[in-house]
Amino acid sequence: MVLASIGPSFCPVLLTAIAEAVESINCRPSGVLASISPPDGVSGGYPIVADLFPNDGGSADMEYVAVEGELLGQIKGLTFQRDADGNIIHEDGLPLMSAEKSTIGSYQPTARIGWLNNFSFGNWNGSILFDGQIGGLIYSRSHALYNTSGVLENNNDPNLDMNALNGRVVYDISYDAAGEPVYDLVDAGGVVGPGVMYDANGSLVPNTVEVPLRDYYYKFYGNWFNRDNVEAATYDASFLKLREVRFGYTFPKEQLKNTALKGLTVSFVGRNLALFSKVPTIDPETYSIRNGLFVQGYESTSMPSLRSIGFSVNANL
């Protein structure tokens, strides 16, 4: 069920010359699963897609499940082991994963929002359209893959404040008489992951064990090569887009009287001009296709959204 409310629409005259109309649309999804009878032996939710990324080879596959009494489309997989305060528990400097899978939430947003402003001044006219969503979750496989392959600086991840440029191994390169490179180690690098660890007495204390940056990224984002940790690269999918800006001019009819045209409007049009979101690497307005299903809440190597700028000509004959 979708509940929608349409905000006020008005068209006041400003300074007797500017006309403006504003509309807002706010929709709140509420797709809660009332009841379900899973097959024998299935627990923790009915698997809509039992293995989102089978080629990753994880032993505990990420799932897309339906859970009775919860929003449809729950994201399920391994998560981090945490203490009572929510800190990630480490062993030998690396984060520990849970033994069992669990659901961490749904792709469904709290609300979808939109705001459209149309205005005109004499023969000039224009419009501005913003839209977006509040809430919902999305897992970015792209962000996990790119981090474990070393192609991101990773300076904007709300789940891990660890820039890839800090803690990296640094070499000084020179060349010998034969022209062969000689590598001299300048900085062995290493990082200390945020969180806690067990000390010799079995008590939780701040983590102090330094490990190679590469190893930490592999464990954090991919659980080595299993990539079955659903928590590391799942983000609040809230976003706001400047979807479209249009600015045009309508030629007066007297200027067209010697032509075959009854009307002519030329407009500048820009689409997808700006994105405001805390989701790193990707546009959160995306989905995956698995087993013939459009799966929202999971993303994998999606193409970047395109920004377009151009002109529109509207002629009436």
C-alpha cells in the first residue's frame, strides 16, 4: 500500500509580472508482509533470492528475504561481531564476523519526496524539479569490490573512517647501472582498525594491533574473498537529486506572423545536475537483476548516472 499526499498548489502573482506554481508530492511506502508459510527447513525469512552474488563463492551467501511482520525485501547476511556499545570486535587486528546470518533492514524508504516549481516572467518561463527519498537501505557491491582491489581513496565511507592513502606501503624507486629498478622500503605502513579486542584476561579493550591496510580492507569489506558480510557496505539510501532545470523563451505571435509557425518555445534543459547523498561510490537510485527479478536494495557494478545538458525546441504548426 502506498499513501500519498499532494501538497498545496498555488499560483500567486508577484510584482504583477512573475507567476509561480509550487507542487510537492510525498509518498510513504508500507509494504509489510502480513503472513507467510516458508517451506520446511527454511528459517529466518523466505528467500526471495537465496544467493545474490553466487560467483563470489561465499559460504554464507547474501540473501534477499521476506520476513513475516516486517517490510518486504529484507537484506540478510553475515554481520560484524560487536560489543554492547556497538564497537566492532577484532582478533589479531582484523574484524570478526558473526557465525550466523541475520537481517539488517529493508530497501523500502520511509518516504519518497518531490518538489516542483514552475515560474514565468513575461515570455520567459522555467521550472526546477527536486526529488529523492528518505530512509531505506542499499548494499553496494561496487564499493566493496573497488576497495578490495585498491582503486578507491575511500575518503567518504560513513561505515569506515580509514583513508586508503594512509597506512599504505611506500617504496623509493631508483635504478641500477643495468637500468633495473631498485625498491627501498620507506614506510611499511599499517593500520589499526577502530573497535575493540580481547586482552589476555578475556576483557574487551581498545584494539591496538596494527595490520597491513590490504588485509584490513579484505577482511572488512569482503570477509576475505567470500564477500558475504552484508553490513560493511550497506548504507542509508537517502538521497536528494536536482532532477531537472528548464529555462525557456516563448516567441510572441507577432514575431512569427511571417512564418508557418503558430507557436515557438526554445528551452535550455539540464537533467540529473546534482546528487546529495552519503552513499559512497554509487548513485543509490539503482537496483540489481537476479533470477529474472528486479532486486532493490542491492547494487553491483552499476553504470554511473548520466548528467545531460541540452536544448529543446517546441514548435506548433
